[in-house]
Amino acid sequence: MKHSRRSFLQGAAAAAAGLAAGGLPHSLHAQGSASKSLKIGVIGSGRVGGTVGELWVKAGHQVMFSSLDLEHDKALAARVGARAGTPKEAAAFGEVLLVSVPYSALPQLGRDLRDSLKGKIVLDTCNPIPGRDGDMALEARAKGTGVASPRFLPGARLVRAFNSVGHTSLQSEAHRSGERVAIPLAADDAVALQTAARLVRDAGFEPVAVGPLARAKEFDPGAPVFGRALTAAELRRGLGIKP
């Protein structure tokens, strides 16, 4: 027991160091490559959720798509070899969840899925857009999504991910040869970061840990790196992160 606890603490410390430094420790890369297939619930199977979910199916993960349009989800699932269900079913199904809905939908979603969200790793792709989401988007932009989103998804082990690269680039640049497109990540939970990094690699991209959730603002809408398909080196330069 003492050895296991020591190993866990060492792993958590290494991951935390990676968060602070803007990189991923070697241990995160090594552990992720040998991990088992995951059950992933996609809540919001539109352009980003549908694209990333399909990439995960191709990587061997079990995916359940959900949205407000179950017929769309069923058709998508049948095409790519996944499952479809309601948001509640997807939240219960997934060991990990990807949430990709309009930002204004997050408060109600958090209330509806409160019990399923507790303790689960949740990759949050949602971007606040004032013209669509109203005043709450202005507040979220001012605070930064890494600070604003957790209160809408209470109990979740949140990671900001897949929000800064457009869906067309996610479709066209996955698993490209040479240097891969980087996906910035922000998280306060070391294990959630490790899992998100693995899933970014499985989708065909390069994870870059920017730091804790408070730093997610650096790749929110309006930030210089937002909306750009950058390599890891380019992203780090743009964020002022040392290699």
C-alpha cells in the first residue's frame, strides 16, 4: 500500500509540474499509450463533438453520441460504428464526457446531469459567444472559461480542450504527417489532464498543457492563438511557454 500511494503521489506531482511548465511529462505519454479503450459520452454531437467523437471511434474507443436531435445521433452512430442516446444516457455511459453545446446551455445541462457529472472527467469545448449566448457570455469572457465553466458543471473534473481549433481543421488535420496540430489543455486535476492528453493524441493531435483552469483564458475566443491550427512549438511560442 505504501509503495502504491508513493507511486500515485509521484505521478500526480509529475503531472502538476507539467501543468505549471506548459508541457506534458514523459510519464503521461507512456501511460496513455498502454491504456485500455474508454467509454466516452459525447454531449452535443454537432461539428466539434461529432468530429472528435468519430476520431475516437476510429481509435478504438466506445462512444455514445447525444444531443437534442436523437435521429441525427442515431444516423451518425450508425455511420461511424458508435452508439446513440439521450444526454442523460450518454452521461451515465461515459467514463469520460465531452461537452460541446452552446455556452448558454451549460447551466441547465449541469442541473440536468448533476448526479452523472460528479467525479467524472469532462472535456469542455464550449465557447461563450455574446451574439448567441447573451450576457453570460460577456461575463465568461471576462473571467475566462476555465473560471466560469466549473460553476455550471459542479463536481466535474474539468478540462478545457478542443475549443480553440475549428472543426474543419479537426477534420482535415487529424493524424497528419509531420508535426501535428496542437490542442491546448487547461486543468486543475492531474489525472484528468493525463486522460485528456491521451484522448488528444488518440484523435490525431498533439496535447499542450497550458496550465491550470485559470489559464484557459489564454486560448479562449479573442486570444491570439484562438482559431488557429498551430503546431505545438508555434502554440507554445504564442502563449509564451518555454519548451
